[in-house]
Amino acid sequence: MTVQLQKSNQTTAIKQRENRGNNGQNQKQESLNPERARRYTKLHLYQHAILLLLAALLLFGSVMVSGSQPAAHAANPGTGNACNWYRVQRGDTLSGIALRYHSNIWTLAKVNNIWNVNLIFVGQNLCIPYRQGSSSSNGNAASGLLPDGTVRWYDYNALEWSTRSQVTTLLRQAAAIYHLPANLLLAIAWQESGWTQHVIARDGGIGVMQLMPYTAQSLNASTGVRRDPYHLWDNINLGAIYLSYLWHNFGGNLVKVVSAYNEGGWAVIHRGIFNWSYVNNVLYLMRVYG
């Protein structure tokens, strides 16, 4: 009995010493926790400062890149060439611009120092190179007419360049000269070319009102004036003269006039109107521009 009591006392003493040791360790850990907390807070603040610094550097870098765009894209059209300038619009792609101006993306990329052909910027001015002495943006384009009055087919070098404001101004002037509704000319010109002179359709239609070479030749023969459909003002005059003929031949019947401009007067007379999509688009645009 005495031996058992002694063992029990020894066990109790050991447990008490272990508890005192654990309490001491806990007290030591508790005394260290504030220090750890301070270190953690300093580390956290340091990480935040680094992140803010990196963000500031990135923002500054983006501003620097944006500000250096004009210099980075300084154009070099090459020896003997000059630039027609195009300002990039929202939704443009380099391939689309190249197709529109009868060029290719690699030429445009080289001329404009573009490293990534998939990256152009809204508002960026692109140089569309042309051979000096052939075509230019200031109206000094080569002639699209042969000496006998024949209109050349697909003569891109003879195309004048234009802006939409130039086109709309001249369309209104032509409407007044030929006593036609201005919104009719504006609507047909938009439907045909998007108010763009420097474009040739796959079928050979030229410029703003997409005159075919043989139509332009016929109109020149009937008026006795040689007008070049590759030049903006001549093109608009030819289109307005053609519309004026159709207006009088169809007695001002707007639907027939619009249809005949697209499919020809003979077709409307002998086959009737079958291109209703074109007609309805033009009539809608006339209401927009009316």
C-alpha cells in the first residue's frame, strides 16, 4: 500500500513538472506572437509597396509606348514613291485596308514599320504607297482614258483618292446641277461604294458611283465631253448624268430609276424589277439622308 502511494505521488509530481514546462513554453510562445505579428505586417506592407511600384512602372511604360506611336510608325514609302494617308478606324484590319487599296499587308507593314501585322491602332495614320507621277491624293492622278476616249479597265494608278466629306459635298453640288434629289445621289453612292473613290469593284465598277467603263464611254459619247470615271468629280458627274437620263426616261418613278441604275434601263423595261434588295436599301438610305 505504501509502495503504491509513493508511485502515485511520483506520477503526480512528474505531471505537475510537465504542466509547468508546457505553461512556460506557452508563455514564451505568447510573448513571441506580437513580434511575429509585427514581422508579418511589415512583410505584408513591403509586398504591397512592391506591387504598387510595379503597377506604376507598367502604367508609365504604357504611356511612354502610346506617346511614342507616331515616331514608331514613321513611314518610308521607298524611293520614287509617296504616301496616301489613311487614318485607322475602329474595326479596321491591316488585311482589310490592304485589300481596299489594292496592296498587301506585308507592303503596308514594311512601309509603316509595323512589326505585328495583327496590331494597328485606332487613329493611327498609315501610309499607302503609290508611285509618284501616277496617282496621288491631291487630284493629280493619271488619266484612265486612252487617246481615243476608251476607258481603261482596272486602272488603279488612275484612281484619285478622296475623303467622305469631299464626296458628300460634290454629290450635293451635282444634285443641284442636274436637278436631282440630293438624298438620291447620296443613297446610291453609299450603296455602291460607301462614298469612296479609290476603289474598283470585281466586275470593274469604278469609284464612288461604281460606273462601268462601257457606261462611262457611252455617256461621254452622248454628251460630247470626255470625263474620266477614275477622277472624283468626273465620276460623280457621270453618275448624276446617268441618273438624270433614267429620271426622265421613267418619268420620275423612283423605284424604276433606282433599279435601272443597278441593272440597266433595258432590263427594267423588258424584265421588270428583280433586284428588290438593292432598291429597298437605297430607298431606306434616302430616308436616312433626306
